[in-house]
Amino acid sequence: MATQLKNLSDFSTAGEIPSAKGYSFGIVVAEWNAEITNALYQGAYNSLIKYGAKPKNIHSYPVPGSFELTSGAELLLKTGKFDAVICLGCIIQGETRHFDFICEAVANGVTNVALKYSKPVIFGVLTTDNQQQAIDRAGGKHGNKGDEAAVTAIKMAKLAETLSSK
């Protein structure tokens, strides 16, 4: 498992992290598994601030569950106000195949929205076997996937800006 080899909040080998100053970020947060998704949001928000984003340029929007992250991201990008959108959710394996369908739908949906709008849409969704694994990845012993999602959003916003100015 990748997070057993790397802390999600350790960016010491991630290369240079550009400044988030001047970028506008939308964060779509699933309300399902709120204990986990709220921790992911705090990690993402704090990381954006740490790397220079202004609070007025970080906008959070709740959606009922992880399945709705895709449509939430699309609604945000339709406004034209965001340089990147971060999708935060938590899907925990249950006793049925529901987990598999939701994980695949969300991953494909996030990719499709990003391609449709040519904007970074970041997959900050935990897909874990159990609650403890989610806790460990939402500020626990494996760091915070929200931190990682925020840094990814900053790097991708910078890449989009760099390529559009050429």
C-alpha cells in the first residue's frame, strides 16, 4: 500500500511547490463520513493558506456524498471563477459491491470534468477498507490526503498557467 511507504503530508521529495497566491480554489466536500471529510478539508485549507492562497480565494461547497463530487465540481467550473477544484470524499468498503461502483464512478467523473473544462480537478477521495484506514489518512499516522490534494491543485494550477502563457 502506497501510504505505508509515504506520509501523505510529507512533501520533502515533491520538488518545488509554487506559490498559491493569485489562484482561486473551489473545494467540494462530501458530507457522508463527515468526521473524515471535515479533517480532509482542514488539511486542504491549511495547506492552501500555508502556500500563499488568500482565504477569500478558497471557496468550500458541501455535497451529500462522494458520488456528487463530480457534479459539484462541474457546477463550480461552469462559473469560470476557479483555477482548480479539489474534490474531497471518503468511501469505505462495506458488505456490498456499492463501494466498487461509487469509487469507479467518482474517479472517472473527476477525470471527465477536468478534461471537459481543461481545468485541474483533484481527486482527494479516500477509498479505504475500514474506518481506521480513513482516520489514518485524514490527519492520522499516514498524514492527510487533504494536504496532498491541495499541493496537487497548486501545482496543476501553476502548470495550466505556465502552458497558457506560451
